[in-house]
Amino acid sequence: MPLFTLGDVADGNVGAPIVAAQMRQDSAGRLVLGASLAPALGDLDDDGSQAVRLICRRAIELIPRIAEVPIAETRTCVRPVSFDGLPPHGPIDGIDGLVLACGHRSHGLTWGPGSGEAVARGVLEGEWEPALSLARLERKASAKPRFAPGR
């Protein structure tokens, strides 16, 4: 996610959340909906009610009959993401044996197996995917981000 400037926030130029149409059934048979992708602005973040409303609206657009399904619960949370939207994988310089595989945001269930494979290959063979290296974050911290919702 991009780093916004004070001017961006003051002018309201932070973009609307991107609402995905993720739907699945949980083990209790309930329909689970999600997710939204929006920049985190710390104390300026809302309570998630806008995201919940937009997710429900999108789900009903896709499957109108679910409009009458009762809501068992709602949850919102902020998930970590790097500047460029890709998860960082690899060893941490100076801390022997520590390897990161994080920052999957709402894609953890689908990206997790690939992340596990990439980390296992890195640990066993010493080959790390350059596109997911931690060093790329240092190089890209000052570069223009590729993922900028609402811009």
C-alpha cells in the first residue's frame, strides 16, 4: 500500500476501499463474505462499518437471493501488507534462523501454500525469490507504489 502524504489525507485523496467478492462456506454451514482492501491511516481508520456495508452490497449484486440471509456476526481487522502489495519472504539479516513469510493481507488462504513452498525451497536450497525478497522493500520504499486504490 502506498504511503499517503498529509495533503492526501487532508484533501480526502485516500481512495475508496476496493471490495472483493470473496465468498465461502464455513464448517458450520454459514456463508462467509469478504474482503476489502483499503489503506490503513491509523487513528483516521473507520470502525469497519463502511467496509461491511460495501461487502454486503457487492455480495447481493452477485447473488441477489442472499439479501435475506441472517447475519450471525461481523468482524473487521487490518491486515499487514508491504508497500508493493507482495508478501515479504526470506531470511532476516543479523538474526540467524529467522525467516519471514508474512504480509498476505486477505489472500492468506490462497497465497499460503505457495508461500510455504517458497520458504521451504529457500531454507532447503538457499534459493529465494527476488520479487519477494526483503531487500526489495528497502529499494522500493521511496519509489512510486504499483498499488494505489482510488487514485
